[in-house]
Amino acid sequence: MDYSFDFSVIAENWPLLLAGAWLTLRMALLAIAFGLIIGVVGSLLRTSGNRILNGIALAYVEVIRNTPYLIQLFFIFFGLPSLGLKLTAEQAAVVSLAINFGAYSTEIVRAGVESIDKGQVEAGLAIGFSKLAVFRRIVVPPALANVYPALVGQVILAVLFTSVVSQIAAQDLTYAGDFLNSRTFRSFEIYFTIALIYLAIVWIIKGLAYLIELRFFEFAKYRR
């Protein structure tokens, strides 16, 4: 192998990579937050017993889960301006990621909701809680505890999905790497470093997820 490794390009351009990593993390966290809200609302519609509401939520889930994320991203960034709705690259990235994450989390949360003993729901209604209050206070906490590992896995996938948004010139970590590569042609060093940064981000998220589980969800496992 006649290749001379040179990581000086990383040392000289670390602020650019750091800025890209920060934008990646910021977009992912915003998308996950909004996507989880969509997922909870979607699961409420899916389990509402109303055929129309269930059908709307199911159609949304089927469309998003059975089309490529890249097409969803292009539709929002390039397609919506034709209807008068123009978003920046970062806004389109967050919206598309949130919609995609919301579809998957809808089914994950729905599975958790359906795992809850119906007796708990009936007991909540019997003491005067509204259906919404029962869903929010009695169903959602243990349901999320049941599916928490699956949600964490989906969160990690959402973070990794952010690498696609460089296709619309959102200046994330992958975009920063492509920019450096086009000027230095040190592909091995650049993409090896980017892979390590993504790995570090995922490890940080896993660590935070573990702390969140200990703080908020461990109790729910023993209340069931």
C-alpha cells in the first residue's frame, strides 16, 4: 500500500467539522422532539377507535414508512416551494426528519399503548378522569417504558439519517466532510474522522438515554 496518511487536514479544519457536528446534533434533537409529539398524537389516533382518525393516522404511517427518506426530503425542500411554501435547508431537514421519525414512533408508541392492561384505563375512567387524561397520565408513561428501547433505537437512526440532508446543502457534519474532501482529496482521513464523530454522538445519546431510563422509566416497570 503506497499511501501516506496525513491527518493535518483534520487538525487545520476542526472548527468546520465541529460546527457541522453541532448542526447535526441540533437538527436531530429538534426533529426527535417534534417527531415524538407526532408519534404520541398518532398513536392516540391509531387507538382511538374512530375509523376515520385511525385511517388518517394509518395512511400517514404507511406513506412515510414505505417511501425513501431522501424522496421525502426532496419533496419538502424542492416540491413545497411550488405550492408557495419555501423552507431553508435546515428547516426542511428538521421538518422531514420529524415527519419521518413521527411515523415510526407512532407505531412504536401504539404498540406500547396496546400493551397496557385495559383494567387500568377502566379504573381511570371510573374515578372521573377524561379519556385524554387517562391517556396522558395512566397510559403514556408505562407505554413509553415498555417501548423505550425501540424508541432509543429509532432516535439513533434519526441521528444517522441526518447525513442525508447534505444533499440539500444543509451544512451538517457530512456536508462539512464533503466540502473538505473536494478541496483536499484526503478522503480516508476525512471520512474516517467523520465516522468517529458520528460514533461519539451515538455513544453520547446512548448514555443520555440510559440516564433518562433510570430517572423516568424504571419506576414504571415496577408499577405495572
